[in-house]
Amino acid sequence: MTRILVTGFQPFGGQQTNPSWEAVRRLPQCISGAEVTKLQIPVAFGRAGDAVCQTIDQQRPDVVLCVGQAGGRAQLTPEFVAINHADARIPDNDGQQPHRQPIVPGGPDAHFATVPVYRMVDALRQASIPASVSYSAGTYVCNDVMYRMLHHLAQETHPAVGGFVHVPFLPEQAAQMRPDTPSMSLDLMVRGLEIALEATLRG
């Protein structure tokens, strides 16, 4: 059976919730005949990526999709590339705040998503879900996880594909911020992630 690993983050930055995990944990147990494993990971440089890589080694999934929060974005945004660079604006949940450091010393400057990001976006738009390809996963823990996960998969003989999708704030989060802060309903996020995974499996 085809296996999918999907991850979402714990809350961070003073928030009480993280829409990435809220959406991931509501995904069905099976998508297009593939078994779905869900993993909550910490907002912590190194430790989060290690948890993903360890689970990859244990579960041997065919698809790995990590999901994170991108406050300020109004769409679901599959990430095109992760860069080998950590530069944190705020400390992570372990108190780490790396500045201008490589994620994997001596590693490639970048790793590109191996999931079909353009096909994902096309499928989402066809379903009337706001989506676009993002060409920057930032330099915080989301990028750290994406880079470590893709770097790990690049060393593996097991033929898995990997990628990362950012989701907006939930409406209840945006309600506590400036009036023009974009958000997306949880139901739409869940459906969007399911569609993105269906598009990946069609490949």
C-alpha cells in the first residue's frame, strides 16, 4: 500500500494554536487508497527535522508533505525550494535563534521540492481554493524542516517524494490581529491539503 507522511507544527510565537497541525490532524486516514500517517513536530531548529527524518526511516513513506503556518499569506502555498540557511527573527520554542548559519554544513545550497507543486496549485485552483507556488520558505523552522527532509530523502534509496505547504492563519487568529490580516477556514485548509495530496499521487 502507498504510504503518506504528513506533518504539522505545534503552536509558537505566543499563539495558542497552529493551523498546520489543526488541518493535518483532520485529514482522512486514507487518501486515494494511500494510508496517511500524521505527525506533530516541535517548532525547533534541528529537532523538528530530526523527528521527520526518524519517522521517514521508521515508516518508509512514498510521499512526505510537511505543513506550516505562514501568517500574512492568503493562500495555500506549496514551496518550490528550501535553502541551506537559517536566520531566525524570533527564538524557536527551544530558545534557539540561529543567525546566518547553514542548516547542513557542506550541504547543497538548496533542495527543490520533489512533489509536483505546479500540479498541486492547478488542482487547488480548479477546486476554487486560493493557491499559488511560493519561491521562498523563509529562513525559520519551516525552511529548516523542508531542507532537512529533502536532504534526507536525497540520501535514501527508497524512492519517496517530499514537499512543504504553507497555510494561512485561521480566522480566530486573524481576529486578534490588524483588521486586514488574511485567513482561511480550517475546512478549506483540510480540503486543500487533501487535494494537494491527491494531485501528488496522480503523478
